[in-house]
Amino acid sequence: MKPEFYIARRFAFKQRSASKPTFIVMVAIIGIAVGTAALILTLSIVKGFAGSVENKLISFSSHMQIRQPEDRLFQERRYDLAKVKDHKNVSSATPFLEKSFVLRSGSAAGGESYRSKPVVVKGINEQQQQVFLKKFLKSGSLVHVEEKEKSEGISLYAGQTLAENLGLSVGKKVMLIGLGTQSSNAKLIAGNKSIVDLLSSLDLEVGVIKGIYDTGLQEGFDDYVVIADLKQLQQRFNPMMISGYDANVHKLAEVSNTVKEVVASLGFPFYGFTVFERYANLFEWLKLQKNITPLLIVTITIVAVFNIISTLLVLIIEKTREIGMLSALGLEPGKISSVFMAQAFLISLSGVAAGNILALSLTLFELRFHLITLPEKSYFIKYVPLLIDPLDYALVSLAVIVLTLLFAFIPARIAASLKPGTALST
């Protein structure tokens, strides 16, 4: 062991009588540990939060959609579907049909007789329903083809928020009221229309709630989108017609180029957009969260740096006589400076190790018990998400040690500049 490291270790962790290492060293180690843990936890929360919300958005929405202008319906063609699927980055593609309705539900008990809310009914095939409901179905069950044929109305799956607003439950019958294929808003509000004409221009259909799902996105999805079977919706309203194609990709990073290439192969009048464009406001919000991270890291780092400098300065004052003795024994100023640099390294190493253990322990504890909850309506998730990334632990640890040594240089030079006579007489 080099003499500098031996002296540094004695200075930092020397026992006095039966006591533990000096109080100031323990304070320094705790300060570095807390700063390191705070940095790691900050990165874990930001990355975990962004990853959780992105995964939730992507998990219930297709990676990209292909439609025609003004959301008009068009005939389903195997040739078009094959073109979408033939792209090397497309993993799956399925047709869907969306229709706007007013969903009307009778009250279960006394009070208000009926409650109504505008909704979008999205018809998807049975395979898509299985994938979606397996992840998000809260109550009810998937209805198979045989049961759908015997059903008294369209089998519907409503979001948890919509169910709460309208008092929906599994097995309850509802009324779907929508514009017919030959109707428009202008026709409905025309003053010369009789009640018979108005009623004949509407699509009226009975629906049966077969299940309640919960994605966590309470606004814009759980309170608005109702899932139905594609074939049932087509048979009752628009035979052989669809709203577009949902497609998923192998490499999500290349989805923007993929949708452009698919649209180009289909030609006019098709257009497409990605899940990032569809929920652009939410992804911009996540980006804002990530942009704040550097500011938090800089703030925590500045606090840690001043903690390191003040600690070393106090240690120098405490060891002034020892510094004078070392100088009198012939230890060069550069070697004295190295002693305090080594001392800073040992303190920072101990603090970083303790900080890593603290951060990992708190992360595992929170992931196991979920003590910190979030309002799901605002944040789309119920608990604080934490992502354990070994690279974050390594980078933060390395950065703290480097910064400690960098800012320990000033106190070390102050120690080296002390004159033996002055130091010994202090």
C-alpha cells in the first residue's frame, strides 16, 4: 500500500479510543450516499414513469393506423390488407370499424330514469378482442362466436369510467342511437322534418354489456371507446365496410418510415399515422418530464459538491497539526495533496457504495409493496414506477467519484500549502 493511501485511510477512518470514525467523515459519507441515492432514484422514476405510460399507450393501441380522408368508410379488400402485411416491418394487420353513437342506459334504481353519453363503438375481430381483453378486462368474459349469434343485441365491452358514469354492469342492456348511413346532422336539425322522419333517419340498436375493461386512461378512452365484434357491427350497420386497418410493427423505432412506405404502396386516397402522432400531447408531456431531469441532477450535484468541499476543509482544519508534522518529517507538498485526494476518494467510494445499496433497497421495497400511489386519472398509472437500470447505477457512481476528486483538488492544495511552523503552532 502506498504511504499516501495508508495515511489517508488513517485520517479518514482512524479510531479514537473505542469510538467509531470521526463524526465529520460519517456525515460526509452519509451526504454522498444520500446524494447518490437521490440521483439514481430520480433517473429510475423518470425512466420508469415514461416507460410505463408509453407501454400502456402502445399496449392497447395499434402502432399505426391506415385510413381514408374524413374518416369515411370504405370496402374491405384482401388486396389492400395483403399490401399492409407484406411490409417487412409489419408484424400484424387487421381491419376495424368505428361508429359514433349515443349510448343510452336505464337507471338501475330510482332517481334519474335514463343516462346518455356519446361514445365510439370500435369493431375488431375476435383475435384482437382476446389480446385486448386478456390485458385489461376487469369483469365479464370474452363472448365466443356461438354466443354472439344467440345474443339479443350487439356484444359490448365498456370502459370502467364509462360504466361508472352510466351505471353499467355485466349483462345490462343498453340502447345505441346513431346516424344512419344516409343521414347527416343537417337533416336531423332541419325544421320541416317530422318525428317519423327523424326516427327513421337514426340507427337504433340494442347492445348487451358483456364485460368492463380498465386501461387506466380514464379520459379519451375508458370513458369514450366501447369495444364490439367487427362482424356484428358490419352485419347490423355497414356490411363489408371498414374504417381502416390497425397494424403493429416489429421495430417500433422505425414505425414512422413504415407507415409512409405502406401508405405509398396503397396509394391515394389512403393516409396513415402512428401511435406517437395519435397521442402526441401525451408523448410531449412525457418528453417534458425527461427534460426536467438534467435540472434535478445538476441541483443535486451542486449540493453534493459543496458538501464534499466543506467536509474536506473541516478535515484539513482538524488535521492541521498532523499536516505540519508530515511536512516537518519531509513529506513533499505534492504528497500531502495526494493524501487528501486519496482521503476524498475513500470517502466518496464509501458514500457511493452506501448510496447504491440505499437506492436499490428503496426501489425493491417500493416495487414490492407499492406504498406511493398516484391518482390514475392524472398520471395513467396507480403506483410510482421505478426502473432498475444497471447502467444508471454505474454512470451515477462514476460521476460522483469523478466530481468528488475534481472538487477535492482545492482543499487538497490548501492542505499542501500549509507551512510546517504555522501548522505545528496551531
